[in-house]
Amino acid sequence: MSSRRSRSRQTSSSRNITDDQIHDLVSKLQQLLPEIRNQSSDKVSASRTLQETCNYIRNLHREVDDLSERLSELLATTDTAQAAIIRNLLMQ
């Protein structure tokens, strides 16, 4: 085997994630998800955890979009001085 292939395999094997690391990461995700947090981690599969994570992120994106829209509407309806105060607060 050439040294190039040997180095390539060593590099790719050092990037591989172990089952223990996957389990650890899934457990951390479960702690972050409100819908799963209080359930026993043994009862929730990794695939369900990943599905719930995707749903949660989608919901957060929707909330951010809604809040951005509401903020834009608020800034459009307030007078210039109030809008400037709000903008300054947001920049901090």
C-alpha cells in the first residue's frame, strides 16, 4: 500500500465519529428540545430526536421571521425618535 493511501486512511479514520460520540451528541440534543427534555432518553430514539430537532429549528426560524416582520411594522408606525431608540437598543 502506498504511503499516500495510508495517510488518507489515517486521516479519514481520525474524522470518523464513534458510536459513543453519537450517543453523547443525541443525548445533548434531547436536553435542548422542550418536547423531549423531560422524557427518559432511553425511550426516545435517535431518529425521533433528529426529527424533533429539525422541527424545532423550523419553528424557531418561523418565530424569527414573525418577530422580524412585527418589528418592521412597529418601526414603520412609530415616530422617528422612537424608531431611533429601538434601533439603538437592537444594535447593543
